[in-house]
Amino acid sequence: MSTHEPQATAGPAAPAGSTGSAEPAAPMPADRPVPPLPLLPALGAPVPERADAARNRRKILDAAARIVAENGPEAVTMNQVAQASGIGVGTVYRRFGEVSQLLWALLDERERRFQETYLSGPPPLGPGAPAAQRLYAFLCAYVDHVVDQRALLLAAQTASPTGRYTNGAYLATHAHVRLLLAETRPTANAPLLAHLLLAPFSPSLMHHLTEEQHLSPDELKAGIRQLLHDETDAEPAAEPR
């Protein structure tokens, strides 16, 4: 399944698993249509593997998903997953390394679907809208994406506090925000600003804001609107429906 956007004039982005930096996109004259940004291939594309290895991986992930559904993500351990899947614990460790990586793998399919919406979906979230509108639309959609999965994301962060920042999903998200910022503010430090814009989406902070401060997703989006209005000096487009 491919989620590539059509080729544009800016340089190519780094792959989702890479920490390399792409060249910022050149600013477009105001009277020219905004081309789609050159973004990322679908994150976490499956690596070819033997049929038995693929079956074992599926059994492990299905077992972990059952544990999450029945007892919550905090109940996931490598030993429990091995027992529930009928796969040796050594194999589980070799495939996923640690609990946090197993939890991130559970999130992968949802991340693929989300990535499709901003790579090839309709504007303003997808290609075809000005970068400032796409950035606002993306961050609003990201609020819903993170809130819907906050328990699983929080468990992954608890298992590995800094693992989020080397995970392919975060790298893909960061690259997307960085490229949009590079177009809206070509003289800014887009990689740094992208990290700062994504910092509030830390699972622990989102849990605190929604569960302990009882803020709704709409209130979080209103805050993002205020931030972006100040940062981009342009009125964001209405939130996509």
C-alpha cells in the first residue's frame, strides 16, 4: 500500500526511520498554487520475512492486543504475551526487544491509517491546501489521534520514556510538521520548531490534560489555534470535518 504524494519541486524527505534532515522547501510566490509537499512513504512498511516468522509475529501481536483489551496496556509483559501466544519468550524478545517496542508495534496499523489521511487524503489535511492550513488541520487531527490512543501511548512511554522520539511514527510526524513549517517560515529553525509544536502531544501531558484537567479535544484544538495564529501570522483554516 503506497501513500506517496506526487513529486514536488522541493528535495525529498528522509525515510520514517531516519534522523537525516531534508532541505527546507523553497517559499512559493503568493500568486502560484501551492504544490503538494514531498512527504514520506508509508511508515513501517513490512520487511519481507519467512511465512513462519510472519505467523509468529501476528500471533504475538494478536496476543498482546487481547491482553490490552482485557486488562489494559499496563498489564502487557513479555512473559504474558509469550504464554498467551504460545510462542517462546526468547522469540518474543528477539522480535520486539522490550515491552515498549511491542506496544509501539500494536500502534503501527493505526499510524499507517492516520498517515494516509495527511499524505494523500483530501485538503486541508491532505495535499492541495496552503501549508499554514495543512499544519493547523494536521495538529487538530493529531489531537484526536493521540486522545483516542492515550492509554496505549502512555504505557509505551512509561516502558521507554524517550522511545517515542526514535519511533518511526514520531519521526514521520516530525518530518511532516517540519516540512510544513519550512514552507510557512523559511528562515526559521523548522526541525526545532517541529519538536516544540509536537511536545504538547506527549502521552503523559495529554493524559494529564484530558483525564486530570478534564479538557475536551475541542478545548485543546482551540489552544492550538491560538498558538498557530501567533506563530504563523496567518489565520488558520477551519478545522477539517
